[in-house]
Amino acid sequence: MVMRSTIGVKVGNEYRTVYCHLDGYPSGVGATLLNHYNSQELAEELVKEGDIVSLGKARSCQEEHSHKNEIDGYTVYYGRDLGEKGTKYITSEERPKLEEDFLYIFENGKWFVSSIYFEDQTQELTQELIDSEE
């Protein structure tokens, strides 16, 4: 389901962010980030390919894989898999602001989430939060 989000990771003194088009809910993108990209190295690798159509459990795939030939469990990137231009990650020295429905940021070894749907704008992404949103 279309529920847009932004995914970012703090690297040194800068933030690298990408757009993610589908399933931005905590039970979708949030759960995948928490369970499969929960380290600095994995978060950095995730955003390296740029903007995302759909987030999967794995970032790369050996087989021929695209949005039209999506292999279950693999991330679909706008640039790599659809050949679109201008989809690289964005860098900024300032912490990204909430522009989509959800904003996920990996910093200080943890995922944080902000949303227009939350009373408390920014929260640590936890399994309890994911479960409460389902």
C-alpha cells in the first residue's frame, strides 16, 4: 500500500536520506528496518542505492529482479531496478525533517521514527511500537 516514508542514516556529521514509496507504516518499513537493517553498516548499505520503491528484507539479489519482476523479499530501487535518474541519496548536515507520512532515522545505534500520526513526533522504533500500530 502507498504510504510514503523517508529513510535516513547519520554518517559522521551528515545525514543520508532516501525516499521510500510503499508501506511506510511501522508494521511495514519500520519492522523491516528494525529486523533486517539494525546496524550502522546495514543502514548505510541500504541507502547507498538511493530512492526505494519497496523495501525488502535483503538489499541486493543475484537473480534478475526489478519492479516488474519483483523477487519476494528483495528491495526494489528506482535507479538500480527501474533505471530512473536522479534517485541518489540526499546529504545534509541537518537532521531531516518530516516531509512524508513517516520519517525513519538511524543514529546512535538505534532507529527512530517520526510521523504526522503520532502525538510524540519522534520515538525510538521498537517492537512494542510496531505491535501497537498493527
